[in-house]
Amino acid sequence: MAVRAALLVINSDGGGVDVAPLWLGTAMTLPLLFTFSCEDSQDVVAPRPLLWRRAALLALTLGTTALGAWLLTPASADGLGPMATWRNCCALLGLGLIGLGLVGSTALWLLPLTASLTSMMFAWPQYPGPLHGMVGFLRAPVDPHFSSGSWNLSIPVSAALAVAGMLVHTSGTRVAVHDGPALARFGSLTTIHGEATASTLAQGLGRVSRSRPLTVIAGFVCTWTLLASVGKWGGSPRLLLGNEVPSGAFIHAPLGALVGVVIGQTRWRTGVAVWQQLSGRPRWSLLLQECRRSIMATTTALGVPIGALALLSTATLATQSGVAVALSELAGGMTPTLLVLLEAGLLCVLGTVAGWFMRGIWIPALVMVLALAAMIPAPRVPVQDVDRIWAASYASTVCSPVPDLDVTVCTTPPLRGYLPAAVQSVADIYQRAPRREALPNRVLLTDRGPMGVSAPHSMDPTVSVRRSHGLQPPRELGPTTAESLTYSTLAWCPGANIGDLMMLWGQDDWTASPTMSRTIQALEECRG
């Protein structure tokens, strides 16, 4: 109901939430998943067949989620209505039951929660293909075909996951042998003269705390989110560290909370919680030890992929713009990323404390969802306005003429590598323009070009490299180049008419316009 209320508030402002089926499906399915962890040895020998009871529980869960999807999902005409929510419920239920067989009841939330988080970390493309329906099945509409005409495979993928999970559960398949508390189950301790060595004891505690798999999982989610948006920052350490990492803080910080709460519950899983009450060591020192372990895991999971991608982008930028520019960009973007890591560390400590005092296999999922919900309205680490920073930091610009045209494309040193692609894109647009002699003779290449009629006034018409970034520059910029030129030209020369500019830049077909002569005159005056 809380998710439904949040969606109603957003929709009341005239906006829409394309992840509404994902949010609602996750909120409904995760609590119901824990009912499948209550089976014990008494159920196996009960008079009524175990298969019937498992099937009845599955049917009840599917019916409950179907009813909830119908009642709670806002109506939608774009294939993201109640059916999409129920499809997500079935897929997440299947993932949870598969996880129940693979990793046991204490971590049955792992696969569905990981799938939900990774599905939130990419934007749905305008022209999706079959692969998008398979990989992004939790975000896809339910129509059999996408708007691009390709097949939508989200329902078959979700159905396959649901059927696989149901078969795993009804057959009682279990790869995870133990769920109960016993330190020896997570790794034996090699002894010397009957006593465990410090190194083997540390290895056993590390295994039972699950810090290593947690580090791998959190690192995978962090890497996935960054690589899914490589078109926004590829080849630029400042864009990665100063823009992209702070933009994903609402995922990175809850990951820290998840790592913390799972490691904090180590004492409940090992059965030493009672012994700790009798120990002579202060309880705060034991809690501090768990906090240290969880902070190390969180820092490694987030810091290693971010650091590796930042170094790779720095090396790429150094080959394009020089070592001095690359190092300056790397140092200039570090502050926002350090603040995000600090925020993740704080939530990690809070999660560790929650896991230390509360037991229950549902606590990690609850803490993760609450941390995510708290991060959405919380103040964000501010992202950097890189275009303004570059304009202020670099006094000189790098320019390149467009062949066979009286046009020059200029940019700042960090975007030097994208200058050939910008020149090629501008040349193609000018060659198709019906009256190119009236168009501007100087174009500026920036990271985020002005879009819309409210674009601020700029010194020159602008093209944007946004969403065209990569570890290697593309041959041409993206398809929004003409649109960026149209709106930035309107800001550069307010006397022009927006409809006439769309025809001049080749966005619309050429037709008779009563204001075209006035627009051309205004452009000639702006050109000087």
C-alpha cells in the first residue's frame, strides 16, 4: 500500500513511473516468499501428502499476487498495467524458489532482490529488441511485440522462471545442505595439537559471515549499474566519479545496508549469541568487529569496480587529450564518489547494528527495502555540472573545420576525442540542409547539449555527446544531434522561429512558411 501511495503521488503531478510494476511486484512477492521457508521435518511425515500442501501454497500465493496486482497497479495504456505486475510477481516467485533450492531458506530473497535491483539500473530503450525483453523482462511491457516490431519475450522468460521455481519447490530439490547454525558447516578448522590456529579461525568466521559472496554480489550489482549507463560517462573519469556514481547512490548505499545486516546476523547463524552474553569481552567490541568486517566488504564491493572503471577511463582519456588533462579530470571527480562511499559505509554500519540485534531470515530483505525507500527522498550527493566546470577550467578550446563547408566545430580538451565524430555528424546535417548558407558557421561540442524550447542562451549552437560516450569514441554522434542544434540555435538567435529551424536543420520536411524569410534574416544577423 505504501508503494501504491507513492505511485499515486507521482502520478498526481502528471508524471509516470515505468518501474511501477517492478516496485509493486517486488513489494508483494518478497514477503510472501518467506512463507515457503516454514517447512520442517514434521511436515514431511504429516498424513496429508507434502506435494499437495506445496501446490496449495503455490496456488494461494499466485492468487494473492494476482488480486494484489489487479487492485494496486495503476491503469496504464502502454503495457505496464496489472498484467505486467503479476508477470513480475511470477518471475520473482520463481527466482525465490530457485534460490530456496540453491542457497537455502536463509537467503531465498537473494536472487529476486538482485534481479529487482539490476532491473532498475538501466533506462528502457526507445526501440527495444528481443534481447531487451529477455534481459529486462521485469521492465518490459506485456504486449507480444515492441513498438519497434520485434518480439517481446518477457512473458516466456518470466513463465519459464516461474515454472522452474515451482518444480524445484514441489520436488523438494535442495542443493544447499544446511540452513541451521553451526560454524563447522561453513568450513572446517584445521587444528595444530588440538587447537585452531588464528588464520583458520579467521577463515571460518569469514565464511560464516558470508562476506565473500556478499562482496561478489554487491560488486556485480555495482558493475552492472555502471556498465548499463556507459554511454553517459565512458572515457571520462569526471563524468563517472562526479555524475554517474552520485546518480546511483540510491542503489549503492542500500547495498551497503544489505551487506551490513547479513554480516551483522553472523552471531545468530553460528549460534554464539548466547555465548557472547557470557563472554568477558565487552559487547561493543564484538559489534565493532562485525562493523569492521562489513565495512571492508562494502568498500571492496563498491570501490573496486568504481576504481577499475575510473582508471580505465583515465587511461582512455590520456590517449585522447593528454596525461595532464586525464589526471586533472580524475582528481576533480573524486569528491562526490568519496561522499557516496561514506554514505554507503554509514548505512552499512546501521545495517550491521540491525542484524546484530535482530534475528530472522526476513530481516535482510526488510532492511534493504527500507534503506532503498529512505534513499529515494533523501538529499542526494550533488552531481557536477561538467560543461560549466570545463568552460571555467580550460581557457582554450580545440577546434576542427568541417570539410568543404565554412563551419568549425569547437570543444574543450576533455572532449577532444569526440571531435571527429562531431565533425562527421555536423557535416552530414549541413549537407542535407536546404539552406545551409543561413545556418551558423560555428558549432560547440558539449557533454549535455540544451534540449527544449527553454534551453538557456549559449554563445554558439551546440551539439551534445551525451549518450554517445564510450571507451572508444564513435564514428558519429547520436540521433539527437539535429534536435540539439535546433534548440540551441533558437537560444543563440531568439529572433528565429522554432518551426523554421526544424525545417532548416532537416528535422521536418520543407514546406512554405510565412516566417521563413524573417528567420533567415535573423540567422544572418546572428552570424554577423
